[in-house]
Amino acid sequence: MSYVSAQRDQLSHAQQWSDIAIEKAITNWKLTEKEQRQLMSFKIKLSDDEVDHFKNTPHELGKYIRGPKGPDHAEEIFRSVIRWRKNSDEDIDNMLDDYKMPRTLWEYAPSGLLEGVDREGDPIYLERAGDMDAYSLSQRYNRDELLKSVVWRREMTASGAWIDDYEKRHGHLPRQLNVVYDLKGLNSRHMNNGVLSFFKEAVAYTQDKYYGVSKVCLT
């Protein structure tokens, strides 16, 4: 059974926030005493039906505690993300099973996780933006289809089957991603107003809906 499938076998809040799960999250994230207290407060604050979801786990909340806006905004942002996942017409939770990306989008917008990790054992995600024929793709596909492909890629990095292999090799769940944007090949076609507008939207969408996933971004 894959990691994401196991997560979707909806456990109770008490099971997802078991003492063992909390200890694993504390160890994995190397949380300070202050951060540990913040994590424990989320166990209580996030126990209502609105955020009853397979992502409501101490490990997942580690991303929000360490997120760019800090722990003071973690609950608000987490609730917003879960509402989006529950209410989206795209059925985000099942996208990896149900959505099939058009072949052209897959071949002409190359990206993926590298086999290696950084010095701290965190995964490296590469997106070859310079090789992407962004202008042609923007002419062939509408905004909704392009945005759906972005979400699918983010779901793959956040909940894909690769997590099983990573956990077996490293003994813990992945924390955050090192994101590398390879700009080699960037040209004037990438500077088209429509392309730039969508790129900005996709970046903002990723930051809002996949909060705290990125460790560093390199170009």
C-alpha cells in the first residue's frame, strides 16, 4: 500500500495524533521545546470537523510551523488549505488516481525529483523552466488545464508513491524540498505577457496551496 493510500484510510484524530506520531514528528523536524509546545497546541486546535482530513497529522504541521510566515499563522493557513482540498471541483485528494496529464504537457514541461538528496537528507526537485515551450503550451491549453497540470505535479511531490521508497531508505518521511529551477534555454518566448502572467499565478498558487513545502529555491 502506498503512503498516500495509507493516509487516505481515514484514521481518527486521536490516531493521527498518537503519541508515537507526535514523537516521530518532533524527531524528524528536530523541533525546539517552543515548537513542540506549538505542535501540541495544534493537536487541540485542529480537532474539529472542518479539518478532519488525512493531512491533519503532526508531521504535516511541521511544514506549517517552519513555514515562511511562522507558527502564528500556521492554523489559519492550514485551515484554508484543507477547505480548498475539500471543496475544490478538481477533487484534489484523488487527483493522482483520477487525472491523466496530456502527454504534450508532460513532455514539454519537464520536471521531477532527483535520485539524490542534500546534506540534510532532504529531496531535490528539478524543474527545467528554460526547456519548457511555455508559449506553445499556453496557446494549446487553456488556463484551467495548465493550472490542473501544476496541481498534479505538486500532488506528486507532496503525496506521490516515491515517498514510500524515501521512507524506507531514510527511516523517516520527507520534510521539505530543495527546488531547483533550471533556466538554461530561457528566451524571448518565455517573456510573453500571457506566459509571465500564468507563471506568476502558478507560483502564487503553489505558495498558498502547498505551504511550507519548499526548503530553498535555486535558479
